[in-house]
Amino acid sequence: EAQVTQNPRYLITVTGKKLTVTCSQNMNHEYMSWYRQDPGLGLRQIYYSMNVEVTDKGDVPEGYKVSRKEKRNFPLILESPSPNQTSLYFCASSLGGYSYNEQFFGPGTRLTVL
Amino acid sequence: AQSVTQLDSHVSVSEGTPVLLRCNYSSSYSPSLFWYVQHPNKGLQLLLKYTSAATLVKGINGFEAEFKKSETSFHLTKPSAHMSDAAEYFCVVSANTGNQFYFGTGTSLTVIP
């Protein structure tokens, strides 16, 4: 089944404890992206990747890192999480970096930073 | 610069009546526009997209949207609401570079039996 998977689905952590949220897609998509969803703000793009070893900042990249060493994986790293990073996170992928390509979304990761 | 404004944060309709969810966009380039739906505790699913072909776009589950360049609008409609349509709806714009996507703040649709 074609899908985007994220792990973990739920995570409660404490301020300053490094964490990684994994994202994997099995559709051979070139483009991958991370979003955070906050009430009243919709989804905001954190980072995106046009292909392996190519990443770029979205609108809200502060406090996050990403890497794209393999085509299928695009982990999101929080080196020192803070409470304002408590949010619902979505990973997405699409066929290529063209505006008309729809994105396929993962199920989301709900992160709470205490 | 690209941006999206969803004009209503909440819309309530009775089952069987028409649905109208409004979206205005701003784009420096010829945009691609999307509507996504998010059911409670679920991921996002594409309803439909506009990519400079026909201005009236038909999507899944009876939804459609019309691209109006003169009004910079991309409103989502459905002739008859169903209980299963209750969800959060997001309008999304992307410039023709395709790198970044900008979401509206969402419209929560309630369907009253």
C-alpha cells in the first residue's frame, strides 16, 4: 500500500531532551516536507527537500533540523525541544517539486514538550 | 509572495443543504491551488486541485471548486451536505516553483442532522 509513515505517533518529552521523528514513504517520491499544525494557524511548513541531500527552510524552521540521506526517509530532529514546539506534526511527500503535484500526508505525530 | 485566506473559521449547514467554503489567495505567480480535508484525528486527504487547466475543478465526494482569477478566489462547494462531510477543510496555494506550500487557517464544517 502506498503510504507515508511517521513514528512515533505520540510523544511526550521534557525540555532539552533531543528527539527524532521519523518519516518514510514507499512511493519513490522526490519531494518531502514537514509541517506543524497549531490551532487557528493551519499548517506551516518547517522544512522541505526536493531530492536526496537537498533540503531547504520553510516558514518556521527555527529549532528544527532535517536530513535526507535516502530518498525514502526524511527525519525531523529537535536538538533541544522547548514547550513552544508542542504541536501536531505532519510529514508529506509528492512526486516532484512542481506546484501541481499533490502531497500525500502521513498520519501525524502529536508532540508534547513539558 | 503567496498566501491564503479562508474567510470563515466555522461553517454550519443542515444535512442536504449546499456547502460553500470560501478561499481567497494571493500569489505573485500563476498558482496551483488545492483543497484538503482533515477528519478528526486523521491525516489530510486531497479533495481537488487546480493547475491552470479548467477553471471549474471537480473533486471527490461531490465537491467542486471554481478558480476565479479576477476575484483571486477558489471557493469550495457541494450541492448537498452529508453527515460524513463534517471535518476541517484547508485551502492551499503553491507558486509555480513548487517548493513551498501555504495553507489557510482552516474552516471547520459542521453538518446538522
